[in-house]
Amino acid sequence: MVIIMEKNAQSDHIEHVEERLHDQGFKIHKSVGMEHLLLGVIGDTTKLDVRDWKVLPGVVDAYRISAPYKLVSREFKKHDTVISIKDVQIGAENLAIMAGPCSVESREQLETIASRLAGRGVRILRGGAFKPRTSPYSFQGMGEKGLQILRETADKYNMIIITEAMDKDQIELISQYADILQVGARNMQNFSFIKALGKARIPIFLKRGIAATIQEWLMSAEYILSGGNQNVMLCERGIRTFENYTRNTLDISAIPIAKKLSHLPIIADPSHGTGIRDKVIPMARAAVAAGADGLMIEVHHDPENAMSDGAQSLFPEQFDDLMDQIRIIAQVVGKTIELPETV
Ligand code: PEP
Ligand code: MN
């Protein structure tokens, strides 16, 4: 952190700031700019709140020069994190494809979709059993029955599962069935939940909150890593902006930014990021071109009758076409993708 003192700051104001810094165990590097005295704060500043320093008498400004997160940062770990789940690898040069319906609706529904996706080479099956819905009158998910269906179907097709837990009481149950636990956008700052995930042993898929800055998102990931769970993937799933043509605005720029700031894999979710079926495909292409480590795509064999998010679910044929395109883009950005070519 750097603290900038007022032009001709009173010496007692300067001394007060210095004293406070010393009391908290920091060393100070003083330098005189053209007009201002600058106090460089040396030590672990992660716990400091810059606002506490900005409001001190004689201070014009204070700002951080190092990030408030550590374990998730590239400075802490230079190389990309690779998360291995069974024989599936997520991160680094691997391009992970996660696909499936928004919600598990029945055994038949999941079987139809999973068999199609597995035939296309998809290894990570998504499907919600506990659904965070805006309306209490909407379908809330099949619960544990949905988890059983997910597990049986995934095992049949040699797939792994990602599914959402909505609060900390569900972690144990989800961990019994699933391979990756999804934290939904609305839960990114549910602190008792993310703290508990630090103690869990299941890889975590952390969706960015609908109004979260990239720094807040990384801080949430930091909670999980600092709790002891190093297997975290970040997911950009669109943020709320003033634009209402799309359901959310998929922040493509967050992908290269997160990749620069953090070693964690970053997956893009253009389904929730746009909310409109025909916009999912171009945004999926863009996300991979921007350096995403994977995609999460909602696919449904009968989206018109889907119990949730039908409007943003691709028909299986559209998904197949998308994968053909993604394979080409993956090559350009140096990613490998384990998907057979369609004939
Ligand atoms: C989902 O993946 O179906 C979901 C509800 O996601 P989000 O938390 O991004 O809205
Ligand atoms: Mn959905």
C-alpha cells in the first residue's frame, strides 16, 4: 500500500500516520514526489482496509499496489492449476467441456441427453438437482433423487458430474454423489457456505456473482483455498448490466483478466451469460478464443418443454456443430480437446 500525504502536510499528521503503521508492525519507505510525501507500506497488507488510511488527517489518497488475495494469485503460483478428477483434467492446455440440462427432470430425460453427449465425447455431465430459482413457484429440482439419477447415468457413460449445492448443509450429500460441486452465482458471497467449502474435499466450481467485481470473485475463491481446498475452478457466467436484451452480459474480458491474476482454471458459461439459445454459440466461441479453460453449456433434447432454462438450452445438433467449431478455435489458442470429430 502507498499512502500519499497532502502537499505541505503538517508534521504531526505525518507522524500520526507513521506511528499507526509502526504500531501495526509495518516498515515505511518514504519518498518525496514533486509535491507530495509518499509513504510506502512494507509488510503483509492483506488485512488492511485502504479506506481507514484515506480518512486520516493530512492524507490525500491511499491505494494498494499488491492484491488482497494471495493463494489464488499468479504471484503465489506461476503455473496453471490442473484439477484431476478420475481421468479428466481441467486447466492448463486442456479444454474442458461440461454439458447437460439445466435441471435433472427424470431418468429418461437425463438418459436421452447424456447418451447423446457421451456419444459426442463429453466427459463432464452437468445437471441441477437443487435449483436456485428466482420464484418460489418455479420447479425447485428433484433433490436427492436427482443426484441418484445423475450418478447412475454418469457411471453408465463414464462421465463425471457437476451439480449445485445451495448451502452448507448440502455439501455432504452432494459430495456422496457428485465429482464437482457448483456454487451458484447467488451464493458466491455466502460466507458461511464458502468457508465450509474450504474444509470440503470435493473440487469447487465457483460462479461469479451477478454483481461481483473480479476482485470480489477472487476473494471468494481465496476463502476456499485458505480453508484448505485447493481445487477451485472459476466460472464467468455473466453479470448484471443495464442491458436487458440478454439475460446477463457475459464478461468475456474477465477471462483474460482472471487468467492473468490467477492460476485457477476459468470456465465460461455462455448459457446463463446470454440466456438466449442462438447467442450461446457465438459467445462460446468467443470465450474459448479469449482463453477460457472450458465451457459449461446447457443442452436439452426438448428445450421447449424443459422445466428450467429451456430458452437458453441448445438442441443436441446445435451442440454438435458448436463442438466442431470449438475444436478449430482450440487449436488456434493452443488447447487440446478430447472430442471425436463428427462424421
Ligand atoms: C445453473 O447453472 O443452472 C445456475 C442456476 O447457474 P447460475 O448460478 O449461474 O444462475
Ligand atoms: Mn440453468
